[in-house]
Amino acid sequence: MSKRSLEESRALQEADHNGLMAIQDMLSPDEREPTPPAGPSKKPRNFIATVACETCRLKKTRCDESRPKCGLCKSLGLECVYNERKSSKRDQSLTMIMSTLHRLETKLENIPSSILNDIRGQMRHVVENSNEAHPSPTVAGDNHPAGIPTSLSYGFTPAAGDEYDFDFEENNATPDASGRVSISFSQHGVILWPGACRILPDKLLNSYKMLGKNYVIELESTRPPLPMFTSPFPLHVGDHWLEVLPIAMIRGLADAFFSVFNPFTPIMDKSFFFSYTLGAAIESNFGYTVESCLVLNVLALGCLAVLAHQEGNYPLPGSHGNHFEPPEWMNVVYEEQPGLRFFNEARRRIGFLMCDNDIQSCQFYLLSLVYFTQILRPMDAWAMIQRAATCCLSMLTNHDVNFDEWEGDMKSRVYWNCLMNETILVQELHLPPSGLSRLEERVPIPKFIGFETTGYISTRYPTSTVVDDSYFQYHFLAQVAHRIILTRIRHSLYFYSDSGAIPLPAVNAELHHQLEQWRINLPTAIQFSDSHPKTSHPTPVDPSTSIHPSPSSAASPVAASPRPQDSLRPLSPAVAITDAMLRGRHMIAQFHIGRPYVYKALRIPNLLTDDDLEQIKSGLRNAMDWPVTQGIFRKMKSCIPIRFAFCSQFFGQILLFYCIAHSPSPRVRDTLPVGWERWNEEMMQFLDDCARHSPAVAQDLDLLRLLWPEHE
């Protein structure tokens, strides 16, 4: 099929597709000027100015932001005046949350002297030679005793070699000079715990030995690649199908992406996307540009987002009614891998752009990471993380960055998205890290500075979200802060000694205190209780019965969270995900605080104290009924985030519950929470659902089934 003419393109753009705006209405005025019919292709523009002078604003021309006079004012001999952007209520509310998180972080650093004295007394006989075996940074001040894990100080740096410790074979763990043995943070490492090996069935252990310790990486690395062909839509259109895509379809898929995935992984700026990126891709007829690659990835994820709306029976953004109504173009999402036709076209185009390391390139690799994560391809996701990390390192180390401006803040956003996703895979599979964590103290958490462009009026693109964007930004910032605590748990508590003196009660108490400080200092809008009922589900608000919060109230960190009754479903898929992840992170942290005590219980149950048993109970109780697998997510599975990470967690948890249930010590068996058998079945079902998408998960499931031979 031949390419459509300029007139045909304009006619398509001006047509009313399902009541959605034509493409020129999504663009800023200067972008809608006629394109010359001939001549060299237009060079992709850099990011548009965020602060224009008054003359350029009045004339609706692009300002070059030169100071003291921009190019236009200089050429016209006019006075050049820049009015500083006034802070909105939303900006003020984000300032408040930044202040709240800063206060929280400060509280996390201030360890009470009584705790330090307790630690000093208990560690005196253990750490005499610790500094020689595990050198760590020296922290100024007499209140920080030698040998205390420096993860309880702000400037924590892992011990030498920690960054490159990829082996989690616990059986070969050698005690250091102080008698400590490191415990793997990976849930796949549970099968190698010496105490677990004494309880797990021989058939399972023998099967595991035949697979090899790195079977997960091996299976995922050698699986067939994604199909490389593209299925046009509709089929009869041929190779130029992208050039004739209905604007309504493009807009609908993009809206779905921004209403589901971008809120909890804020990689893209919605205003910039609709004011520039989308128009640039369509103007080039989806040519070999980075804008085309970004839009195609957004459309691929948009397919998954539409399925999530269908599974949860939520109305699509911009549609009327309270339930899902399939659009005319619904069939585009139905593929063996939803969105693959768009994703493959993006992969085809990125080849000529693979050496770029700017923000848009980083965003492309992060969007690819999200897609691979959603379709359960962890090694492909890790490859995208590494490429995105390279972009971050290039942007943040070779240039001066002003994090108080929009572009610098976008670099902060992609950095934290990349680092948080990398941490999950590196810790679970012991993959080599990128080194991105070295910049953690140099890159501030994002402020979510809004994008503004000359002549662009935000009302031209009416928001289709039912909750203000800042509501999700609070969740993201809170989860960034939570990562500090989880890192401290890993580096402070994950040690064992045959003497039974480790884990230290004082360190444990301080970590619980810090986690609680994180929870109670969250902005009111995203507060949640520490209760652990079986039916604890996130933000249950039904769109058909609730009153949508106004942007002003949703943007305020002291506004009431849309959480009126637990019997109603969440307001939107994005609200369900963000709240489930926030509550889930709190439970995961409590579980990981108790996990070293489970290790101790399986290895030296005779040395357990009453406090140890309470920690085990708390850890196992918080290993149950994670919100991201409950409630609406029993149906709405297409948008469950980081599913491979949850599969890995459940693999280790099922092994732990089995070992505790079969412990020879009745005191240990008594720590099992009520309902653990039911939760075991739910975890097995979750793994079974995911097994057809991942050979590693399928293998994990086969191993777990050996725990109960009668059910094979």
C-alpha cells in the first residue's frame, strides 16, 4: 500500500474518531504549521524551552531562552522580560511532600544513643576483628562504634566486594574473622540454606543439584527470543500499516498507558508526550526517529493497559459510563503477546539509534524494560536496565545537571526508575550491577516539575485521570524512600553466627523503628494502617459510587486519600497498583526483617530466644496475603507489576513455610500463622498462572511440586 498523501493525512487528522481530538489539537500551535512537501527531512528538535520570555509567549514563537535577551528580542530590538514561573497549589503540595520525606530521611539517620550502647555491648565479643575482614567507611563521632554495620548511617557503602558478590551458594559460605556468615537476600537462595537442606525432601534437592545453582539465569537466557515478525493491523493494510493507524486508536492506547503504567513507573512526562513526542512521530510517518520508538513502546504498553481495564471492568479514559466498553479498535490488543506488533516496530527502529544516550533514549529502554517485565522476560528486562543505566551514567557524570529545572528533574526521574528496577533483579538473581548506585547520594529524588512550552495551554489536552497525578507522585517518592530502609535491612541484618548472638535484637529493633517512622510520616493522602487483615486491599473506591476527588484536594499531601470503604473496589487500575505496592512494600520489609531469624530457626533451633520466636511470627505473618495478588488483582492480571519478582518471592516463601511446618522443634512450628496453608495454595496458583510465560517460573513450580509427591 502506498503512503498516504499530505492532504489525506490532514483529512484523517481532522476527522472525528470516536469523539477524540484530532492530532493537531494535541500539538502546540507552532507544531501545526504546514510541513514543506519536499526537501530534506526536518531534524528532530531538542527539548522545548520551559521558560519563554513575554514577547515570545505573546507571539507564540519558540524562545531560545538566551539571557539577558533572547534571539527574537535581540533581532527586533525589544526589551526581553522573563517572568519567573509562579508556583501552583500542586507545586506547593509537592514541596510539602519533599519536605516530609526529607524529615523522614533525617529521622532514619538519627539512631538513639541507647540503641548504639546496646549494640556496642552485644557486639564487643563478635567484632573484635570485624574491620579487618569487612572494611567499611568510618563515620565521624564517638557514638558510632567500630564494626557496626554502616547501613545505619547515611553514607553507607557496601563492604568491599559486596557489589560484585553474585554467588548465593549458602553451603559454601565461609565465616569471616568475627564468625559471621552472610545470608543471601535472594529467595532462590533459600533452597541452599543448610537448615533447609536438612528438612527439604531429597528428591527436590537432587533435582535442584541437576539443574545447577544458576538455572534461572540459564533458562531465561536460552529461551527463544520474541517473534521478530510484525502482524499489521488490520492484516490487509500491508507494510505501511502504521502510517494509516486511526488517530482514535493512537490516542486511546496512549491514554490507557498514561492511566495505568506511567503513574507507578513515571518514566514519561504526559504533557511533553502529547505536546511534542506524539506529533513528531506522526509527522515522520513513524520513521526511524527516537520519537517513533517512544510512541510505539507507549502503544505496546497501552495494549496491556486496555486489557487491564477490560479485566477489571473499568471504563477506558475519556469514555462515558462506569464499566468497560470495548472501542472499535479493540482487536488490536489481541495477540499472543499483547502489543508485540508495536513493540517489534520500535525494536526495528532503535537499531540506528542505539548509541544515543540522551533522556529520550533512556526513556525508550525503560519503557522496553516495563514491557519485558510485564510479559515475564527477566533477562531481557535486565538487558534494558543495563542500557538505560548507561544512558543515566552518561547524562549524570559527563555534564552539569540542574535538578531544579524540568530537564534535570526528568533525568532524576529516569535515574530512580532505573535504579529501583535494577535493585530488584540484581538482588534476586545476583546479576552484576551497573554501578548506578554510586550516584544515589548525588541524584535527588524527583520533584516532578511540570513541563511547559511556548503557547501550550494545558486545557488543550483534558486530563482523563480520575485522581490528580500528584497522588501517584507521592506513592513513587515514598517508595524511593522505602528503598533506603530495605537496603539497610539487607546490609545490617543478613548475617548469622553459630554462637546465636546474631541477628542483634538492638539492630532489629532499630530497623522496625525506622520502618514505622517511614509509615507514620507518609503524607496523609497515602497513609495506611499497620493492620494485617486477610482482606486488606488497596484504595477500594468504586468509580460508579464514589465522588471523584478534585485536583486541588488530591494534590494536597494532607488531603484525604480516596479510601472510604474496604468493601468497594479501587477507583482505577493505577490507584489499585500504587496503593497495593506501597502497602506491599511495608509488608515485604517486615518479612525481610524476620527472615534472618527463620534462617537461625532452621539452623540452630535450640538457641532461639522468645524474642527470636516473635520475630519469626511477625515475619511469617507479613509473608501472607500480599495486596498485589488479592482483591481486584485476581482478575486484573495484565497490569500486575514486577511479576517475576513476586514469583521469586513466592518460591522462597513456600520453601520457608514447608521447612517451618516440618521443623523438629515444636516451638518453631508454633510460629506458623493461621491460614498459611491457604496462602500456600494461592502462591502456587500465582506461580501456575505465570509458568506458561516463563521457563524459570515453570521450573520453580516443578521443584515445589516435589514437596508434596502425592500431588504430582
